[in-house]
Amino acid sequence: ALPKLRKTMVNKMALTVGAMIEVRTPNTAELANVLPLETARQDMREQWLRRLLKNPLLASPVLLEPWARQALAEASRYGQTVVLSLDQTDLGDRFAVLMLGLVVGDRALPLTWAVEAGPANLGFDWQHLLLERVRNGLPGGAAVLLLADRFYPSVELFEWLHARGWHYRLRLKGNLNVDPGFGDLTTTGELAAGYPERYLPDVRLFNHGVPTHLGILQEAGHPEPWIIAMDCAPNRAAVRDYGSRWGIEPLFSDFKSRGFDLEATQLRAPDRLDRLLLLVALALHWCVRAGQDDARDPPTPLEKN
């Protein structure tokens, strides 16, 4: 996957990813404890791991790129639309992680991310960086559908999506200005009020008049409606496409309390957390690949025995 990476670094990565799969913890002492290294003292194992997490050669956009590129190729192999989910999660109040994941079934695989210290809100500059990374890894001619929650739609994001010809389903807040084309300027919330289901083609969002289409759906038992901006003619099926965004939530659970427990990390520097995220992401990609291979070529009963 990485022919230009030094063999020593490949070996270190393989050992550490294997340790991550085995113990599923961000605790460097516990990780170091299972590393098959011949050392005179236990603390030397921890030093070995800390040096690895400081190494600038451990660059997540470079090292994960072949895995991300292969996952995107698999997702579009038979003409399917590549479904991407954009979302942010926090690790306590110490780090904010903006993630762009590939929806696979009911889950998502990490493709690229950005890390900032503190409870930051990573805006379009970071979103643009992640989107361009993934765009560069897409197979030629692949159709893409971007899903994102209501914290992300902006004039810049709509303009970027329109310029690249990507499909999108973006949930909107209820306080956004919109020109529905049949009356005075109103808000998205006012358009949704009193309507369990409504479809509005050719509206203009924000004060910039960004062209899009709106689908509004409030199902029984839900306190708030989905107000979804989309690139296609609005209908119920297009609105419900947005539900695939939730595939990124199990991914965040894998990173956090139900999986690798990254919230328990004692790291303080964003660049070191980024490298730790890389090790976890490689572990996830490896596990998914192993599961897919097993599903395609399941062992016979004799082989199982």
C-alpha cells in the first residue's frame, strides 16, 4: 500500500496497529505492554511508542490514502453512488474531530479528518480540506452523495458542491433565510411550521440567494422536522436519503466508549492525537477488510472444524 514508506516505519505501524486491535485502548502504557519488542525495561517500550506518535512521517492523509482510495473504488465499482457523511465529535472538552466517512451498509469507514484542541467548531476551511482530499481519491466518473447535519451548510459549501457536481442532502436549521419564490423572504422554520410533509423546488437560501430544493418531513413521534436541502427534485425518498448520515455515529462509537475509548487518552497535542486516530482508523479498515473477505469467501464446515 505504501511502497515509498521506510521498512522500519512499516514494521512499527504494523506492530502498533496489531496492538491497538488486541487491547483497544489509547493508553500508551497498555499498548506498549503487548508490543512484541525485545527491551531491557518496560519503560523503553513506552518510549518507543511515544517516539512513534511524535514522528512527523506518521501523516494520516498520506498513510491512510491507499486504504481510503481502495474503499472508494469498492463503493463505486458497479456504478453505485458513493455516500459520504460529514460530522464532528468531541473527545471530552479537549479535542474536536471533524470526520468525513464513507457510508458502508449501516456504518461508516473513516476517510480523513481534522483535529483541533478544545471544543472548537471546525468551519468551511477545514471542511474544504477534507472534501478535496476525498475528491482526489475518487475513481473517475464516480457519483457522490454528501450528507451533513445542520451545523455544516453554508454558502461556501453549497457553492463547492454545485461546482463539483456532487449530490447532497444537507439538513438545515430552522432560522435560515429563504426565498421560496412565491412570496416574501421567510425562514426555513416558518416554511416547515404546520406541515408534516412539504416539498419546495427552486428556492433561494441565505441572503446570497443560493439555489437549491427543499424537502420537509416530520414523522410521527419526532419533535422536530427534517428540513433537507437537496440537489434533485424534492420528494419523500430524497428526504429519507438523509437517514444514511447516521452511519457515522457507530463509527464515532467505535472510536470512543464502545470501542477504542479515545476519550480516555492523556494526549494533549492535536498532532499526536491525529497520529493515534490514524492507528485506530487503520485497525478499523483492516477489520472491515477481513470481515468482507470472510463474507465473500466463507470457510466450509470442514475448514471451520
